Amino acid sequence: MRPIPRRGVAAVLLLALGALLVAHGTLTPDPAAGRFPGNGAVGSGTLATGDRVVVAGTARGDAPGGARLDLGGGPTVIVHGLDADPGTDVWLYGTYEDGTIRSDRAVVRAPWEITYLYAVSALGGMLTLGRVVRTWRVDTDRWVIVPREDGDG
């Protein structure tokens, strides 16, 4: 019996992962499945009053009862029930009501926080990779990962 080639299995799995990522990006909004309309639907005006939406943008200042939110690549909308300083990034889930949005839940953060998140993640990844490289090695005779025998690590 011939063994299954590992490179072929890895290639098939990577292709399947890529296909699933592309397919997920083509899904249409379906509130019953937890996929809500976003910035594009608010900008195009295809929503009806009472529709649930998930949008992201930058707060641009106060408005009566809430804040003005500049949607990424779209219009500026008034969000009721949102307290955000100008310039902060906002991701929110809410209800569309006649050209405005009533916020149910929102994540508000300063613009530098996403840079901090990626920097800390990159540092953690490099430390982990360094530890793995110092502790493990690839046995090219059997193509497996084995602990290092030299006591380093």
C-alpha cells in the first residue's frame, strides 16, 4: 500500500481553505444566520426601517441624541445612543431607522489601538517562532519535527 503524499494533502487543504475564504466573502446578508447588512447597504439606501445592521466607521462629532459616524467608503449617518469622541473608530450593531441608526451594541476605540494590537501580536508570534526554532528541528530523513538533542532550549 502506497502512503499518501504529504505535499499533495497540504496543497489540497490550502486550496480548500482559500476557496472557503472566497466563498465566505460572497455570502449575502441573512439575519437569521447572523449575517447582517453593512456599510454598503446603508450607503445604497436599500434598507427598510427596522432592519438590523452591522457597520464600521469613524466618529465625526456630536449630533442630536448621538454621534455622526463616517462609514468607511460610504455616507455619514447619525447614530442614536452612541457616545464617541471625534476621531475614534466605531464598530456597531444596531437598527436602521429612516436614515439613522439606533445603536444596540458598539465597540469604540482610539485609532492607535489597532496598531498596538498588531504590534503585540507580531511580537508574540516572533517570540513563539524563536522558541520553536530553538527547541525543535526537522528530521529530513523521515520529514517529521523532533526535539533537538543538543540540549539547547
